[in-house]
Amino acid sequence: MNYKRVLTIAGSDPCGGAGIQADLKTMSACGCFGMSAITAVVNENTKGVYGIHPIPIDFVQGQIKSVLDDIGADAVKIGMLYSSELILAIKETLSDYAIQNIVIDPVMVATSGGNLLQNEATATLKNALLPIARVITPNIPEAERITGKKIATFSDMRKVIKELSYNGTVSVLLKAGHLLDDELIDLFYNAETDETLELRAKRIHTQNTHGTGCTLSSAVASFLAQGFTLNDAVQQAKTYINNAILHGASYQIGQGHGPVHHFYQFWK
């Protein structure tokens, strides 16, 4: 018997709601064996980000190689990378391995507002790393930084989604959570079939949204690792994050943006 294996390359959140902690919880809840390569240790809580300690780049590369040389991976999820140098190093390292399912969450700002990507690294992320992904999962502020265009409405989302796809070579899950509509409609552009899906959900009014981007992208990677089609993987991941937010909405952890309930299927 073999596990479906997913490697997360991301930062560490001591609160357990985002970063590699959220990734590993999600992968476990979605039926996969999670592994991690830590890119940075972040000093944060539910109220804000207070410091970032980057892991030496050669050590990050070493973690990735140690995992892939020994265990391998059916999918790789990439989150917080922080610097241009690290972005380029990860691209170089992954080029040695034939991994088809690369899901990139272009993490730039924490839910609490703290900056998680150096400003000068945005262009490197855009030009060097995002094009190698099978799926990218930007939220609206991230999509605005990538495209340089303002996205204020659902119509604006439709206008930019193919622009985010690198001429139809990268599939895009563009998240609508930053819009103010009561019904949220995420857009998924499947670059492999040239179709666009609307993923509808009623807005859940809660402060417990810390790590939602990490969780959603990890769920997509987990379902791709299990052999789901792109459309099915994204729809399954959307269902998972909606339920995780819904079941975590009534909990109170911390004084700011609390986590979602990653294990809502297993315990209350």
C-alpha cells in the first residue's frame, strides 16, 4: 500500500492556523501524507505578523531534496517564499524532478495585514515561478499585484483571469473573498480544457479566516495527488474550505482572525 504524498514548501505559523501547519492539517484531513520544507519561521499570531526569520536558502533546498530523493511526491504545494533568491532557488531545485502537480499560492500578505513577500520579489514570483505551476490560487489583492490591474467587481475578475494563465498554460483559481458581495463566486480557469467554472458559495460572516488561502491551495494539491481531474480537485477543495470555515465560525481562538476547522469531519 502507498500513501498519496504531498510536499508543502512554505513558512511556519506558530499559531497553527496558516503556513505549513495549516497545510499539513489539510493534507491529512483530505486523505494524503503531508511533508514539509520550511522556508521561514514567522513570528505571528491571530492579530498580526511581528517578524520573519528566513531559513538559509541552501537549507531549504536541502529539505526539498531530502524529501523528494527519498519519498517523492504526487503533488507539491508552494506558499510563502519571501525573497527573490529563494524563489529562484526553489525553481532550480524542482526542475530536477518530474512533478506534474505543482500548486502555487502566491502568498504576499497575511490575513492580519502583515507583508509576507518582499516587494522586489513580486516580479520574480510572477516571471520565474508561477509559469511552472499547474494551478495558481491568487486572491484579489495578489491578482492585482501580479497583473497591475484593479479588481473591484466580479466582472473585473472575468476580465483578468485568462491574463493570469500565462497564455493558457497555467490554470487559475481566482478567489473572490475580498469582494463585498453576500454570494461569493470564485472563478476557476482550466487551462487544459479552456473552460471557466463559477464556484458559488454564500459568504460566512466570521473573523475565523486565518490561513484560508493556505488551506484551499493545500486541498487542491491533495485532491490532484489522488488523481482527481482539475475541475473535480478544485470543486472538492472548495467544498472542503467552505465546510472548514462554516464549522470553525463559532469557535474563538485568539483575539484576532482565528483559524478554520480543518478536522470538522472528524471531531467537534
